[in-house]
Amino acid sequence: MTMHGAVIVDRTSWGRLRVTGSDRVRFLQGLTTVNVEQLADGAHGWGAILNPKGRVLSVIDIAHLGEAFVIACEPELAEKTRTLLERYAVMDDVNFEPITGPAHQMWEDAIDVWRAPIIEGANDASRDDREPQVERMRIHAGFLRYGADVDEDHFPFETPLAQFLDYGKGCYVGQEPVFRVHSQGNSAKALRGFTVEGDAPLAAGAPIKHATKDNAGTVTSSVIDGATTLALGYLHRTVWEPGGIVEIDGRKATVHELPWA
């Protein structure tokens, strides 16, 4: 994919919460996968809220802004995420204040998609995140769409969230199963990218076949890119090596580690 300058993505509709209170650091440290204690003022980090079995309940970005933290998530996760936070904040001095108004991100390339902060304020060049060019960048980055690429059936280490997991961090909800799989090195599947021959759409859930394994995985997202199709999907550990060849909907596809250029 050829980049033609930055892509500015509208985040106005995303759920955003300002978290304050004397227990804000301890509370978020014990609830999320983000190492909030190590998050410098002005920095941000992606992570997740997990259930006790280590499954992903919500994918969030946490930004450290002075005496507060700002949590951002997809619009579809906003209510669920606030409910989770309030459920755990029984004895903690923490306050959650919704933030409204325009916001955006600036994506320079696929790697930057996971690194770009969410910026308060409008930008006249902002584009909807469902537009094809934005979707192509999202898929190249493996930037997760909840309900499509990740949900409560997945562990964070099966997704690009693995790059942000801090195994030196203290205890948090869902930590034990995440650490156990990491130490044993036995994740059963992982999200991968695919360049698929042909420009016909791919259905979510389309099966992925490998020469050695018919039931190798399933497609989660896709978008047409010129004469080819870009896709995300989960692959079994025995066939997930980058550069491998698989078959999707009767079409040849090349496997990519995420993100890919």
C-alpha cells in the first residue's frame, strides 16, 4: 500500500472518560493491562480490561494528562467500559467524567496507527474510520475492531495487543492466565494479516485453509485494495509463520505478521 501523507481519523464519537481521584493510579494499575505507574505525563498506551480468565472485555487507550488519566475506546465499547470501571471502583477514590467534543488521530503509517495519540479538538481533514483508505491502514496495522477482530473469546496475547503487554507489571485482573500462557509459550492461535489474490469481498468468518491443515483459521476483517484484498484473521500456531501461503475462499493468500508495510 502506498501512503500519500498522513491520514487524519475522526475520533469524535469515541467514548472518552477523564479519571481523577487519589486512587486513580492504583485503580487503573490493578484493572487494566496498561502499566499506568510507568506512563509518563503526556504519554499514552493501548491495553485491555480482562475478565478473571484473561479474556478481552474491552480494548482501551489510556493517556496520562497531568492529574488525570483519559480512557478512550470505540463508541460501541463506551457504555460497557464505563460499567466495568464503575463495577470495580467500589472502595476506591476515583471519579469518571465523560468527555465530549471533537477529537482525532493522525496516522502516518501502519506502525504509527498504534502509536498516534488521540488529540482533543477538530481537524477539517478528519475522515470517518470506515473509509476505504483508513480501513486499509487499520488492517495493515492490525488495529483491532471490537466485535470483529477481538471479543470476549480472545486473549490479548493472540492479538497485536501482545506488543504492549508488560510482563514485569504487578497484579491485575486476568493477569494469571496471561502470564501462564506467556511463560509456557503455547498460544493456540494469533491474528495475522493477509494479502489475498483478487478483488472480491471476503465475508467475516470465511475459513482459512493450509496445505497441512484444512481448518487453519477464520477471517475477521477485509477490504479491497486495488487488484487484491487485504484481510485480518486468526491462524493456528502450526501455520502462522509470516510469508506462508494459505487459501481463503479458493484464493491464494500470503501471511503477514502485524503490522506490515
